[in-house]
Amino acid sequence: TEGNHNITFTVRSTSDVGKTASINIQYEKYEEFFDFNLGQSSEDKYEEQQFSITAVTNATAGHGTHVTYEMTYTFTGASAGYIIYKGRIYREGEIIPLDYGSTPLQFYPQTDENFTINFRVENSTDISQTASESVVMFKKPKVAAKGEKQNVSCGGLNGCDYEIFIYTCFDTNCSEAYNGAALQQVEVRIYNRFDRRWDTKLFNYNDAGGTGVDRYFRLEIESSESRLKYLDQRYEVRVMDTNGQWSEIEEGTIQRV
């Protein structure tokens, strides 16, 4: 323990003569004070694309080679991912045996929302420091979709035409891009009831039809409803933004209106 310690030694001979001697030892505990800083790589951050975080420890009065360091981290709010260090995954709250000095870490984000990581580093002399790092993520686009069968151009001897549409923007919802990006592409997968397979169609978002809030893509048009291969069928829709990120998939069934 730290402080002044007195030790008394007693020596006794075979003739039973004893001698004593004492020594005072002043013990001072070694403490390695240090600064702790963080830095993250400058590239744009996307969900499920790892990026670098550098942890820097610097002992203010010199580093003792016998002193070891370890780090833990938590999130402000929900868990946002995990750290990869020397090929091993460390999750929130797990102890990372940190090298002294400048240490590169890889962070694998599992969200497209912004988040904050709180780090704590402690060395073997019981000195600790904390620091936080805020991460700005590039949010994935959001898809809104509905599918409709519509009767158009009705009247006269020829009756109606029948069309299948996929809407990506309508009165109650709209697809959207974030972080200054724009929507660029639409992918539609829809079941073909005649060929009994899924068809995939790609559209440029700017080629959508419609006016005002309505944005739609025509999948087919027939003079007879019975010829519609996508009538009442299931579909899957997703959108891609100009950052190259795809949205989640929205599923549905073509509705007759």
C-alpha cells in the first residue's frame, strides 16, 4: 500500500541470542497520467460499411513500458454497431486491450441514423479518461409504394383500356432521399401470373409519370382486363438515391380501383 512502512527484522542465533533491526520504506504508488483523444476518418459514413476511428493515448510524464491500457465503449441511446480491433469483434461494454499510443480501430455501423459513441480508457495504474465521438451517417432513402389496376379511356365501342401502375409518391406518402441526395432509380419486382415467375423492371426516377404529388410508372396496358399479367399480383419496390444507397423493400399487392 502507499505510504511510509516500518519493517522490523529479528535474527536469533543457535545460542538463543536475538538481535533486531528496523527499516523505514516510503512507498509511492506509480500513476501514469495520460491524455486521451479520438479521431474518425473523413469519408462519408453508410450503414454496413466500416470506417476508421483512431484512439490516441499520450502519457504526459512519459510512458512506463509495464503499464497496460484497456478501453470500453457505450452508445448514447440504442446500439449502433461494433468495433473490430486486430481481427476481433468487440461489442458495447466489452473490454478492448488497447495498445499505447495511436491505435486504429474499425467501426461497423448497423444503423443509418446519427449516433454518439462514449469511450473510456483506463490503464493499469488506475488512471482513466473518457471521450465521446459523434458520427454523422448518410441516411438510406425511404420508399413509399402502392400498386393499382385502373380502367382508362372508357367509352365508345371499344370499352376501356386496363393499366397496371406502381406509385412511388401519392397523397398519403412519398419516397424520399436524404443528406442532399436525390432519388435516382426505382426497382420493381412483380409476379407474372401467366409465366409464373417474378419479373424485374428498372426505371429512372425522373421518368415517372403523373402531376402534382402523384409519381407513377406504368407496367402494362391491355384492351382486355383478362390479358393483364400483373392483375392482383404481389410486388416488391425499392428506390436508390444518387449516393448509390438502396432503400428497404416495400411489398404489396396490385389493387383494383
